[in-house]
Amino acid sequence: MKEKNGRIAVSMEEIAEAARVLRAGDNILLSGVIYTARDAAHKRMAALLDEGKPLPFPLPGSAIYYAGPTPAPEGLPIGSCGPTTSSRMDVFTPRLLDLGLSAMIGKGGRSPAVCEAIRRNGAVYLCAIGGAGALAAQAVRSLEVIAFDDLGCESVKRLVVEDFPLVVGIDCAGGSLFR
């Protein structure tokens, strides 16, 4: 981690380590591979886990962005990709954190069970600016659908982001912007 433009620059390669020192209110610029998954994708991922099957991406050291990007305009990798309300994924999140998920990106508060799982696993919850999907899209360098293509905008996508502006919403030391 280093400072860049008054924010903390964090790469996905170091997110697991960074999650242990980031604190609620820290402004970061995230770079690297992240995955999108919303409600429908989370339900399917839970079913895969229940069946003992692998997920479409490795959880350890990963970040899930709760977003359903719109189709890309010509010449761009992605359309608008703002965050969706994170609490809709709360029923699935503790299990994913216990399996190694390091970070989640979304908007809004989280349940006590998710906050405890964040603490227990040394993870972090990052907040993107709601209503600013066009701004978030500017950080996306590439997009690839990797699972559940039939879900359309809610399919699981592999995004490569560069300097994605985020705020630490909940940290693993118990800090939260939502209390």
C-alpha cells in the first residue's frame, strides 16, 4: 500500500493483508481483478457450494462487487456499474467470508452477522458511491463474463479495475461508518 492522490492505493494482490490495517473512513484506490455478483448470482453460488462444486472464481484474496453493469457503449469495456444495496447479500456473506473472501464492495450498512464475519476473518467492506455508476465505470479496464451468462447484467463478471475510488465502510477491528 502506498499513498496516491491523497488516498491509499491498494492492489488486489495485497487486499488480504491490507484488509487487516485499513480502517473505517479510509479513502482508497483499488486496482486489480474483482468479480461482480448480485442476488441471483449469490443464490447460484450458494447452491454450488451446497452441492460441493467449485465456484466460478477463487474466493481466497478476492473481492466481490455488488453490481450489475449495463451493456458497454461502443469502444468501452463496460457501461454504468454502480453498487447495489449490499444488505441483500447478507444471508450469503458470512459463509463466503469464512471460505476466504477478503473484501466486498457495495453501498449501505451490513447485518451484525456480516460485521462479525468481517471481524472474524480479517476482511473489509468497501463502499462505492451510489448513483455514480458512470464514475465507477471509468476505473474499469476490462470485463469478461465468467459465469451464469443467462442472468444478463447479474452474471458473474471478472473486472480489471485501476484506481477504483472507494471508502472503507466496515473494518475488521470493529470500525463502521454505519453506527
